[in-house]
Amino acid sequence: MCAIVGILSGSNVQYEIYDALIVQQHRGQDAAGIVTSEDDGTVHLKKDNGLVQDVLTEHDMLNMQGKMGIGHCRYPTAGCDSSEEAQPFLVTINNQTVAIAHNGNTVNTESIKQYLQDMYGKVPSTSSDTELLLHLFTQYLLHNNMKLENEDLYNAVKEVISRADGGYAVVMMIGGKGLVAFRDPNGIRPLCYGERKNDSGKKEYMFASESVALETLGYKLVRDVLPGEAIYVDNKGELSHKICAKKTAQIPCAFEYVYLARPDSIIDGVSVYEARLKMGKKLGEKILDINPNHEIDVVMPIPESGRTAALQMALTLGVPYQEGFVKNRYIGRTFIMPGQTARKNAVRKKLNPIKHMFEGKNVLLVDDSIVRGNTSRKIIQLARSAGAKKVFFASAAPAVKFPNVYGIDMPTHNELIAHNKSYKEIESALGADKVYYQSIEDLQQCIYEINPKLDGIETSCFDGNYIAGTVDDQYLKELSVRRPSLAKVYTPA
């Protein structure tokens, strides 16, 4: 889960890339970076660990001239947390710079490494799969004496897609020439593009992980990049596109709609806000079906991402919706904080209960999901200490039982509170009087109702069905060792 952006404009782009990263900061808090290119191919790069506003200073911005560029906010799920693995990554071929920003995760990194070494004698300098994608692209061009032009670029993308299994969205900059964007054949990770006209009437283009970044900068959303599709925009503003995968399907990640994306984004034709409203309605109906005499006095969201579902759930249940927690907006999203200790310590600093809203009431707390359970447990404790009589907890998502391998930090079974536990055991572990989960079928229906043309919904963290690459117990065991800030113990399914 990272944010990527690419802009090709008639004027300097560094400030707009910065703004687009700020809008998408929720997708990654560990590192940030921007690379721009002037017309003659001169490249300017700044990247480091930290938030966008801390990494990219005003001095940096003044010195990053160029009418095209790409940017990245990082949330590491592969490689390590060193600043060396902050993106974008750059290489030089035929005296031209090629840069990449990547969101997602490949599941066959070892085979890609071996191929690069055997075929080209190329040994990666980092443990990042982003570097592997960049080498697959550039080494193919070099080895085949290709030019950095349309058809050759599409052939290079075909090579990447044919070799890389997983979920990924990529935007690349060819210094002085243009931008290339492409997406994995299943469309697991999001990527869209927009356009606008400048004062001269010339079209300008922007790629981003979420549509809200386009809207904020005044670009009109054209559409999502299709699964397996590559789009090339050259320095003259000419856009072309081509499907570069032999087999494609539109199967976006369910967790984008549950948690990752901003509610004002549209991903693969699905309004995130509308999907979350439907999740609240479906779960409210499920609660009424399971327990018509539910005893719930009030519904309270866990801010921010629990609000939309909680509002609709309260309407469905016919009970008041009230805000019971005040959020410190200067604490980041706990799910994407590096390390368990940071997540646990942040909860109390992040949320403070309004005591009189809890006193003597049976409270239903609504969150987008329950992953490790640490945050939920702390919040339930806060509600009880504020005087709640009973505390029920609802997850707008199904129970997270399996690791996610396509770019979300859900790495080991041992960390997941719902893995191999009954609902009663989960309730005991959380300290809740009752826990309600969305069903997988209802979650899928919430998304399909908005866009019935989707070929499927990627739900591997809920059902263990991995649609891209070979993902078995041995792979998951190795992954739990490689990923940063993860649990050290792996329990096979």
C-alpha cells in the first residue's frame, strides 16, 4: 500500500506532484520522494524516510525544475525500511534516465532475481521488488537494442508483466521523453488517470493511485488504467495505450474500499463512500437478523474510516448515532505505522473518549476492520473506562484470517486475531461483549451493486484465495521473515 503519481504538463510539475502526494499521504507514512525531468533530460531527485512535508522542503522544490515527473509515498511491505529503498528508483540507459514509482507487491521476487542474473548478469543492489521491476523493463530494452519509444516501451511492459506475479501499479518516467503507466493483469492495486487543458489549450495528463488526487489538482478523471494495460504519454502530450498482458480480469482489492482509500475516491467505477455506506447497511441488517433484541443504545464510529459505515448502521438499527471519541489529527493512521509498539502506543494518544457519551450505555463501536486486534482492544478498554455498561464491536469488513501478499501489511497468521479463532474467542481476546463481522458475500455484494461489470473482488485476506502467483505455506513462511516490522513466528494454515 503506497501512493504513486505522475504528471506531464506544460509547466514545472514539482509543486503539483507534492500536493498530490500530500492528498495521498494516508497510503504511506514511511518515506517519500519526487523525481522530475527537464526537456533536455536533466533529472532532479529528492527522496528520504519521513512524511512528504518533512522530506520535500521548499529549497528542494525550488530546485526541482521539469515539466514531467513522478512521486511516491512509501508504506513498506517488501524489502526493508532503509532510506535507500525510498522511491522513486532511477537507472540510466543509453544516456537517458528511467525512473519508477511502484505500489504493490510481487510474489515471485526470487525467480525474478534469478532470471535477471542468468539472463543479463544483473544483481540487484537492494531487496526491493520495485528495483526488480525497473531492471526487467530496462534490461529488456538494452538487451534487444530497443529505443525508448512507443512500441518498444510496450514490449518492455509486456516483459515485466509476463515475469512479475502479484498486485502492482507502476508509473515510470523516461527522462525528457514521457511517462509510462501500467497495472497488473488482475488490476489488484489501483491506478487512474486524468486530463486537463492548460491556458494554451494543450492537454496535460496525470496518473495517481486515487482519483481524489486528480480532482484536487483540477484534472478530470478519464478512467482507471485497465488491468494489464500500459499507457504512454510523450513529451508532446500525445497519449497512446495498449493491453500488454495475455489474460486480464478486473479484480480490485476489497481492502481499498474497506480501509485504504479515501472515501471521496472512485476506484474501478466504485465510489468508496457509497461502498462503505452499503457495508454499514448490510451489517446493520445482519445484526437485526442475528439478534433483533440487540440491546444497543447508541452507535459510535472509530474515527475516521469507521464513520461512513457507522452512520448507515445506526439508521438501519434505528438507534442514535453519536460521536464518542475525539481524534488527535496529528497522529497518523495506526494500521500503517511501522511496528507493533508504535501502533499500540499511538492509540491512547490518538483517541480520547467523551465520558458522558458512554456512561451507563450499551455502546456499539464500529470500525472498518479488525486486523491484529491491538487497536480494537485498546478502544474497547477506553469505552469501558469511560463508563459504558456493555461494549459491542462491529467490523465493516469480514474477519481477516489470512496474510495479504499483494501490498498490504498483513503478513503472518500469528498476528491476525481472527485466524483459527471462534467468534467467542475473538470476543474474549478483545474484551468485547459481542463482536459482529461483515460476511464475505455481503462485502462483495456491496461493491458489485455499484459496478456489476467487475470480474471479481480480491479477498485473499478474508478467504485465503490468492489469485496471482503461487502462494503456499512455504512462501508465506519466507515472507514473514523478509518483511520489515513483522512478527517472528509463523503458523501454517
